[in-house]
Amino acid sequence: MPDNGHHAPAADASRLSKLNVPAELHQRARAAVRIVRRVTGRRYTIAQFVTEAFVAQLAVIARDYNGGREIYPDTEPLERGRG
């Protein structure tokens, strides 16, 4: 959420990735962004939402599966597949 004191690292716009997510999930995220904008009156973007979601899930995985240690970037592509 905006201005909660925890800020995700700024993304380098020249190095953004593209992911495919289910349309309904994307639509729900878009609705959530609109709710934040309406309630707070602040600028809030889908990119902010996605970045915050990634940071939050990385924290969960670090805690639950990586002994609380930070997860560092891995540039090796994952095997292809659909979840």
C-alpha cells in the first residue's frame, strides 16, 4: 500500500520484465489499484501494486523456505510451463 513506510526498490525502466498472468487476476489487481486511488486520493499504479506484491511474496518465501535469508537475483531462465 502507498506510504506505509516500506518502499519497494525502484525498478530500472530499461530492464523491466513481462509476465503473463490470468486475466481475472490482472483485473482484480486493477480494481485494487482503483480502490487505493479512490480512498487515498494518491497516485498509485499497477506497477507499484505488482512490485509490492513481489516484495511481499519474496519476504514470505525467504522466511519460510530460505532460513530468513534474502533472496538474490537469479538470471538463469526457468523451465517453461504453465502453473
